[in-house]
Amino acid sequence: MNQSSEQATAQSAVRRTALRLCLIALGMFGFGFALVPLYDLFCDITGLGGATGGQYTYDPAESRVDKSRLVKVNFLTNTNGRMPWKFWSEKGGIRVHPGALNAVKFYVTNTTSRRMVGQAVPSVVPLAAAEYFHKTECFCFSSQVLEPGETLEMPLRFIVDSQLPANVQSISLSYALFDVSDFATSQTRSGDAAGGG
């Protein structure tokens, strides 16, 4: 085999390898992109993950308050490792009657010198209680934009369903706060590009 044939074979092998690497990278990107919706779907189907539902419409005329029992609701807050904000609730927990509308306040402070966007992700323990925990108003429904040093009061209104099983006497509502500033910036840029701005 002459030298030009060897070079052609080597170049062909390099092209095949480069193509395979590109396909692997695209496959990994596609898998990562699809992972979140697949996980959400899995949690919706199985009830796992302790995810709470979307906004609940409260109708006082149709609600039945169970005054015969009290359920302890604990509030836990934490921030993702890369989220420098302070995040806390006004109370560590409250006792509620199932079926009654309740309110509690949460607070965040942007401790940095730059404008940031945060997103809170809720979860409920025990997992079986997630379907009985209804939020009528929650800061987790949208991102929070804070200027440097700004503190924001964020209300939460919720109902523990009166159908909550009797053996559940305590519920922990946990919020993890994430920095989504880069994502919000990229969404704004793509919106501007789509709008011709």
C-alpha cells in the first residue's frame, strides 16, 4: 500500500471518529435536555419525588375544615451550592386544621453586588402527603428577580386537604433555591432574537 493510500485511509478513520464523537455529544445533549420533562412525567405518574402541584383554586363554599385534628407543617429552606442568597421562613412550622386556608411568609436577600434571578423548587415529605398539599399562592410559581442587596418578602398560602390520611400528623415542606440568572438571561436573549430585537 503506498503512502497516499495510507493517508486517505487515516483521514477516513479520523472523519469517522469525529462523526461518532459528534453523534455521541448530540445524543448526550438530547438526553440531558429530555431528562427534566421525563423526570417530571415519572413523578406525576408514580407520585414519587414529593413534588407539589401547581396553583390550587380555593373555594371557601366547598371547603370542609376538619377542626377535630391538627397537622404540623414544618418549613425548611436551603440554597443550592452556587446560590449565595439568604433564604428563610418567618416560622419553622405551624399547626393547621385540614381544609383551612393558611398563610406564612418567606424571605430572600440577594447578598451579592449583582442582579440575580432565583427559582424555588418545593417538595413535600412524607411523599404520600404531596397530593394533599395545595398551594393557592406561592413564590415557587415564578422566578424572583433581586437587585444587589435587595430583600424580598414572599407569601405562601396553602391548604392541607381534609382528605389527608389520619396517620399523617406532620408534613415537611422544603424549598431549594437555585440561581437561574444565566438561564433567564439566555431566555431573554432568545426572546429578543425571535422578536427581531
